[in-house]
Amino acid sequence: MTTLTEAVRAGSTADVLRLVTDMPATERRACLGELKELRTELRGVPVWENGTERVRRALHLAGAACHTGAASAAAWLAAADMRWSQAPADALLRALECRDAAWLADVAHRLAQRPLSARVRYELMTGLVSRAGCEVPVTDAYVIGWVRHISGRSLSRDGMAALLRREPHLARLVGGVFTLSDVGEARWLLDEGPGWWQSSVAALAGEGLLDRTSLIDACVARLLRGGGPTDHRTFLPFLTELALTREEERARIADWTALARDAASPVASHAQTVLTALALDGDLTTRQLAQASGGLLFRAEKKLVRAQLVLLAKVLSRTPSSAAELLPVVAQAFGHEDTQVQERALKLVERHAERLDSAERDELVPAADQLTPALRARAAAALGVVAVGSEEVFEEVLPPAPEPVRLEPAPATAAELAEELSALLVSDGDVAAFERALDGLVRHAYEDADALREALAPVLAHRWWAADEPRQWPRVDDMFGTTRYGTVDARDGLDLLLATLHGKVSTATLHAAVRQGPNEHECAHSGLARVFDARLREVAYRLRTEPLPLLLATPTWGTGLLEPAELVDRLTEYRRLDARVGAVDFAQALLRVRRTDRAAAGEAAARAKALGTREGGRLARCLTTGTPAPGGLLAQGLRTGTTSADPVRRRTKGVRILVELGEIPELRADFPQEFGRLGRPLSVFTDRRHCAHWNEAIRPHWLAVLPERRELVAARLLPDLAATAVDDERGAAALPLLAEADGAAGEAVHLCVAYGLGARHHEDRLAAVDALLVLAARGQLDAVRLGTDLGELVGRGAVKARRLAESARTGAATGAHATVWEVLRHALPVPLAGLATARPEAAAVAARGLGDLLAVAAECAERCGARGDVPHLPETADRAGSSRLVTQARRLRDALGVEVAA
């Protein structure tokens, strides 16, 4: 062992620095072998282990000094395994200062090109640049390091300006700030305090230390580049601090136009302000104003569109000759979703249409076809034509009803199974993929467990439980046991089976899990989660003790349904093999077997009874006895009212409307104890709403537990769906699957959809709209029920009217105007009544978002030609003023009560 290696192992950075400074290059290079061996040795030792941190720092210094190539030295300095125990920057610089300038520059630039995640220290990079006398590298790592360095040393704006004045590479580094690929890492530094960096840079530009024109160009270019909110929140203040002169603004009219058309809303607003000032001062030609307006009037922000219409009105009043060029641009606003914007644009056309010749007026006619029916008549009069648009027969457009997808057979070979399991372990997968892989694993383990383990070797490379590290925590038995972690989900369940197959879980742990079940708090999901968990734990225990030849409960269809004939075939195979049926697997099969096709059920029952086995007899009874149709008890309770004897009751909890379930005896009799919770009463007051079942990926598997009884599943998911609207949580992704499932779509299903339509997050609302359309396409949507629920939820404050309006607008945009209208016509009376009876101080709260909801309702009513009355609508339409609420109420009233020529 060399003296240098001994110093490294002793963790003495000072001795290492002294040794490498006196060594010739050949001796340093000769030490690399031992240093690399030590590095490999340290990789197996936790970073936090006592004594290793000093050794790692010394190793980092020694390796950097002993590498003679710039590339290898840079790779050593930025190595991931030494990222958290690096040598001091000044020691590294002293160890490397004997190298020539070109070598130091090469290392500096290589380090600067490393990603931010490499966490290369700025002090090291700038020290190398300074010693090499080279050009500063303008990379993300270097520039962000510089920003952090300046921000950390400055205590005030004056102090920052002083630091920047002393920077020898000021222009290049400031320019580099505007070319950062990701400003997120430095945004909180660049934006710390009012005018922190922005005013300092502007002050230096005023002093002539930075070129003002280059800075303005860099700001504008960065804003034109676009990006997320972080970008414009960082770079727009730079531009405003520079306080452009009118000449500088006039020189960039094309840039302001592009920003107004396409940039983020705050940037577009700034660009619009600049263009407005230029237009009012006469610095914009009519064509330039038309080009800028054309993009702005297509934007969704109503504030920007209205401001542009105000500007166009001023210009048209001052310059009547511009009407021929500007009015076609104004007509673009006829297609805006806000009818108040449409009316503003139409008023401009009405006021100045007389300045157009007949050919120019004819050009506006196609655009006027986008107006609401009531406004089209005015447009026709203004343009001097008989009618605008053509009479169209409304046709409702709904998506095709989803067809059930049959599961493919289990993977034929162990290699194919290994590929599918590998994909499932890195993604959640769907019910069909999971059930196929689960059945395949059971079959191949039964046929040739050794061949299966050999095929699975690549799959286990990155599984946490597969390592042989003695210090590993948590222990595999603890993780897969029942005392701490509760029920397993799909991915953990596969890990449990694979770990069992490879002998990583003890038989005692597997047996205890089967006997005791998971140790978890009771919640609304417990019944569904316990069944899913129990089946996987039973399969794991049987893998170790008595492998199953196949699974009985593997569904036929992707929804979880199992055809009765297939279940009889599997029971026949069990009898042939004289294999013992898994109790939980068979019970799950009984819950999944299709019973709605009575002819198929009767034929399968006869075959099952002929088997002469206990399971065959049980299946025959299940298929032939007078068990209510799936969801029958629940649907019956909903039809007959909500008395104490009903299995379902509608209850309120705060602003929420939830569903309680009574006892369901058919789900408790002759089923294993793990299934008992499915039939127990479900209360909104005694069950815990907050629980460990936070993973949304498990919910499709819960639907497959009771595939023909989605109301029972929906009742248990309802608190989670309510939380998406009331508490702004996430969790509506399973709604489309709920709509595609079988069984009655009753109170619980419709309440789930109602909460989803009012969810806080856009993706959850999209899922709810999908569910709404699927139910409508399948003829299972009760629009009266859903609308009434939505009205009550809006009235109680559980669902915000503005969110519901966005969902309704999305649904209507697909062509389902009649469906959406039928829902909204029953949703509107309650909030309209609340507005009519609200005290003056509460009226503003009651009206919030209601105008948007009325606008969507009016659009749908106009499109589908609806007629009739909405309670409390006339009172709202008769209110004084021209607010959006009153305007849209009048529009809806007119659409419902007045025959308007198309």
C-alpha cells in the first residue's frame, strides 16, 4: 500500500494535499489503481457510516490530483458516489494548480457541462476558470452557481449591484441568465425581494456596464420562447425594470404582436398595454393593429379580448376609414364563448357597418353565423341580409358505448410471463393485465417452478427484497406481514408472490397473514381491500405449501365479470387433478360470475351440479336460487324510499351528501370471514374517511371485486369523490371505469359523477365528463337524478358552480348538448332559488360562478332547441343591471320561451 493510500484511508486531507503536491505525474498516475479499489470498497458502505466521510473527502482529493487526463479528472470530480463527501474546493484547486492552463480550462468546461443534478460546486468551477484565464462557460450549472453565489453574498440591492460591478465576466453571465434551459432552479434567487436582481441589472445597464439594447433583446427573446409560469414570473420583471422608451417600444412592434398573440397571459397583457399606447399615439398602422388584434381576439382570456375591443372602438371612432380593414378582425370575436364579448363585437359592427360597401359586408356574414341565435338577427339587420346562417336540424352526438374486452389467455411461456410481470412492476397496469399475469404466475409455478424462477431472474434485478444485504431494512417478513403495513395493492401483491416463489418470505409469515388478515383501521374501503388482499395472500401461502393449478376467479372480461361456463370448466379441471380449491379464490369467483344471462346461468348450473363436488353444488345454488339481480337490493332501496329498513340511505355530513348501506345478508352467508365486511352496514359517521388506501391504482381492482354490483363499490368510493370537490383532493380517475361497469347505476354512482364534475383538478373533471358520456351512451344516465343532486350540492356549497360550468362546457363541446341541458335544467333551480332568497350581503357569494353555468345552459338550449320553464329563472332575468349573471339568465329565458329564426 502506497503512502498516499494510507493517508487517504486515515482520512487526512492535509496529508493527501501535501503528498500529491510533491509527487511527479508518473507516481500520481501509479497510485490510481489502489484509489479505484478503495472507491469500489466504499461503494458498499453507507455514506452515513461513522468514519467514512473523512475517507471519502480524502479519496476525492487524491483521485482528482492523480488523474492526468482532463476528461477522467472531471469525471472523478463530479462522480455521483462522492457527491455528498467532496474535498474542499480550495484544497482541490491547490492540488491542481500545477497543471497547464489549457488542461485547467478543459476540466472547468467539462464540469460546467454537467447537469445540475451533479451538484458541481461553483467555487471549484470559477477557481479553475480564474487560474486558466479562459472564457467563462455559460452553462446552466455555471450560471445558476454564479446566481447562487451572488445572492448568498448580497444583503441588499446596493450590495448586489456592487458585487455585480466587480464581476469580470458580467456581460456573458447576465446574458447566460436569459438562456437558461430551466430557470426553476434559480427562480427563487432571481426573484428574492422587490427588484432584487431586476433593479440591479437595470441600474448597471443605466451606468453603461451592460449593453441596454442587448438586455432588452435578451428579455424579449426569452419571453417569446415561452415556457411555464416560472419563466414569465422571472423575466417579465426584468423587462419592466428596464422601462423601455417609446422609441425602443416602436422598434419592436413585431415582437409585441407575437407576445400578445401567443405568450402567457401576464406577458400578453404587458404586450397589449404597449401596443395600445402605440396605437393611441398613432405609431401603429391599421394593418399592424389588425394583425395584433387578430391574435388577441382568439385568446380565451375575456379581459384581454374586451380590452382589445375597447381599443378597436376608439381607433374606429377616430379613424372611420379603417373600418374596412378592422371590422373583419372584430368579427372574429363572434366565435368567442362569452356571449357578452360577442355582443360587444356586434355593437362595433352595427355602429360602423354603414361605412362598408356591399361586398365588404358580405365578407362578415360567415363570421356572424357563430353568434347566438338572438344576436344573429341583429347581425342580419346590420349587414343588410335576410338571414344569417342556415337552419340546421340538431342531432345529439354521444360516444359509442364501450364494448367489453375479453381477456387473453395467460402467457404461454415463462419468458412471456416474465416480460409482462416486469411491465406491471414498473407501471400500475389495468385489471386485465394484472389478472392475466397473476393466473400465468400460478399456472407456471404449478407446472415448473424452477423454470419460472430462471425466467424471472432479470425481473428481480431491481426489486428491493431480492438483495442479500444483511443490513437491509425493512425486513422482508416485516414488510409482507400483517402487523404493520395493512392490505397490499396490486404491485405489492406481485412482489409478495415473487418473493414467496424465491423463498424470501417465511412460511410462518404467510400462514399468519392468511389466518389473521391485515391489521388496519376500519374504513369505507376495508371490505373491498380485504377481499383483494386475502386472495393474494392465499395464493402466496399455497405457492409455498400446495400450489394451485390455476385460478378460478380469473375474469373473462376486463371489467371483472366471469362467464359461468368458464368457471364450471375450471372446477372440472380441479376435479380431474384432484386439487384442493382455494376458499378465497372460489368465493371471489362466485362474486364475479355473471348471473344476468339466465339461460347461460341455468345451463352452467346443471353442469356444475353434475360435478358432484361441494364447490359445484355451491355454484349451482348461486346460479339458480332467487338471489336478487346484481345491485337489486340497492336499486330496490332507492325506488322505495329511505326508511330504516332499506339497505341504502341518503345522509348528509356537513356540506356533503353521502350514502349509507344497511346489512346485505347475501354477501355474508357462506362466504369466508375475509368477505364479511362487504355485507356489513356502511355508515358515514362511524367509518374512518382518512385511511391508508390512498393509491388510486387499486380502485379498478375494487370494481372487479363486485363487477355486477357497482353501486356497492360506488358507495364506498363516494367519500373520496366528495373530497375531490369539497377538499380539493385528487381521486376521480376511476369514474370512467365505474360508468363502464355492470349493474344498476343508482344513487351512489350518480353522486360520484356529480362530485367529479365539481372536482378541483381539471383531470378529475375530465374523468367525470367521460363517465357522464359513457352512462348516457349506454342509456344508464338518469339526468333528472344527476341534475337534482348537482343542484343540491351547489346550493350546499359542496360543488362550485364555476367548476361545474367548465365540466358542462367540456361535455357539450363533444356534441352532447341535449344531455348536458337535461342535467343543467334540473341543476339550476336550487342555486337560482338560493340567489333569490339570499340576503344582500350573501348575494355575491350565491351568484359566484352561476353566470358561467347559465351561459353553458343557454348555449345547450339554443343548440338543441329546448323549450320549457326553469323555476326561478324569470326572477333572475328580471333583475336590474347587465352583469354576466343577469345577461345569461335573460339569454336562457329567451332561448326557452321565444321562437328565434335560425
